[in-house]
Amino acid sequence: PRDRSLVAVVAGQLGLGLDGALLSLATRELVAYQAMVLDQSAVLIDTVDEHGRVVTWNRASEQRLGVDAAAAIGRRFGIEVAPAVDPKRWDELWSTLVRDGGVAREIVLSTWAGGELPLHLEGRLLRQGTAIRGAVLVGLDLRDRRALEQQILRSQKLAAVGLLAAGIAHEINNPLSGVVGYSKLLLEKPLPTEVRERVEKIAQSGERCRKIVEGVLLFSRQQDTGTRRRVDLGVLVDRVLSIGEYQWRMHNVRMIRELEAAVNVWGDADQLEQVVLNLLSNAVDAMPRGGSVRVGLRRLPDGGAGLTVADEGHGIPQEIQARIFDPFFSTKEIGKGTGLGLAISYGIVQDHGGDIVVESSPGHGAVFTVTFPAPAPEPTPASPPDDGKNRQGQSQG
């Protein structure tokens, strides 16, 4: 009996130990699972102690701020690691968090590479009883949202300017047609050389003005938009490149094609050709001494299309990149451009449900990227109703 009681005691202790081991294993698995969830999150989720020193630092924080977890842990958030661009803003945020137990603010943090990261930052205190143990900080990258806001603002501005421009263009078009028409009639008559030269200049200037008016009307999309259909963008781009081949050669520009086959979009082929031609012409104009232009086309993972036009020109200064799609804005010499090419292209691309962006730095050329959504699947022709007349193998009576 005594041996049995000893065995029972030992078994009981072993059972407790096993239960503890299993509980410890479950706890470790839970902690590992939670860490995995935090690391897979697209938003910044970090914890700090009561002094603001980093305790945990997820992968999104590493990627957005450029600081490894090993370098961040133990350093004060917003001060020693990812310092706030405005230190007073961070002090106010932390004070509010400690006082109220929670806070939500927009703040700009400095990245390891010297850039800036705008965040919507929310914080919640971690308490144990009445004692503050730290806080959890959740940050949402605002760059995408701000880019979308800028895009909406630009579209609204273009729409307003388009309506104004269309009204002005219609008013100018009638008298302008008279100027061009009468000057051409005069040129059909025998005129002294000096008078003929002046009338020719009037006709040329009138034609130039008429082209500007046509551009304004197209920009405002007051003209017929044409028929939309499935368009093989690769074939279209190749056609534009071939049509302008002589012009590219005259400017000592080499076009490098990197076009995937069978990349389709839904749209107006004439308008899409104008977008491609405008982008290519801009690339050529950016290289007065010649060079190479890479024209790329690829199918996007979602089935859409991505078109890139990259030049080796002088580049576009950062401070004016936000204005290049504005109507009548041009960096070219007076008389060299209307300032409508990119504005028209932007309007066409937006009207097709796409987007157009530019990446550039002075001295390193510019890359224009145009994206279009995937074309809707074409409807399958309906099968004729089966009335039994076409069925095979029926018995003959």
C-alpha cells in the first residue's frame, strides 16, 4: 500500500508537470501565432513600454520606416527611432495618450533613409490594474490616400477648366474660321510677293490657332468620343511607332520596343492612339540631342494593361511634376507647345478608367506609366432554342 501511495504521488506530480508542459507549449504556440499575425499586417503595429521604448516592432514598420526590429527595440519611438518631423507634435500625442488612455492623430515620421512617412497613428494604453505598462501604436500609411485625394482634386480641376475652355473655344472658333478661310481665298489670287508672304503668315497662324482650339475641345471632351471596342494595345502602339518612324529618325531618336503580345483594353482606338502619340512626342522633345526611348507594354496581374514610355531626357523637376497634367502648362519654349498634350492624355486615360503617373528626376529622364483596367469579357452568343428538330438519332416513323 505504501508503494502504491508513492506511485500515486509520483504519477500526480508527473501529471501536473505534463499539464504544465502542454500549457507552456500552447502558450508558446499562441505567442508565435500572434507574432505571425502582426508580421503579416499591412499596417504598422508596435508596442512600447511606459517610457515609450519599443518592445515589439512588426515587419510593416521595418519596411515603411527602414529600421530593423533589432535596431528599433529598446529605443524611444518618435524620438530615437522614427523621430517625428515635428517633435512638439509627438510630445502632444504622447501626453494625450497618457492622460486620456487613447489618441488618434496624423503625424509625419522620419524614415531611416531620410524620407518622410505621413501616418494616421492611433495609440491605446496597456494597463495592469492602475499601473501603466506601455502602449500599442497602430499606424496607417497616408501616402496612398493622399495620392488618391490629389488625383480626385486634379480631376475636378480639369473638369472645371474643361468647361470654361470649351466655352471660350466655341466663341473663338467662328471668327477664326473666317480668318483662315479668307486668307486661303486671298492666296488663290495673284498677289505681290510681300503681300503673299504676309497672308501666308496669317494663314499659318490661323491654322495653328485652330489646332489649339481643336485641342481645347478634345480636352473638354465636347467632341464625339467615337465607338469603344476591344483594342489590342500592342498592335496600336506598334502602328503609332511605325507611323512616326521618319520623325523619330529625323530627331536621332531610337525607339526600343518591349511589347507583350495580346494585351487588350476596352476603349476608343483613335483616342488611345492620341495618348500614345502625345507621350512619344513628349519623350522626343525632351531629348533635343537624340537618344533612346523605351516603350514597354505588359499585361498586369489583374488582367489590365500597363504602358510605359521612358526617355533619356533632361528630366522633370520635382516641384513641377504635380502640374504637368494641368491644361496650358508647358515647359517648352513659347510657340513649341500648346500645354494641352498631357492634359488631353490625362483626360482620355481617366475617361477610360485608367491612370497616368510620372517618375522623374533632373538629369535622369522621365518614365510615364499608363494603366488601364482589364476589358470586360465579351458576351457569349446565345444558343438557338432546341425545339427538337435538330436532334440526331430520332426514330423514323
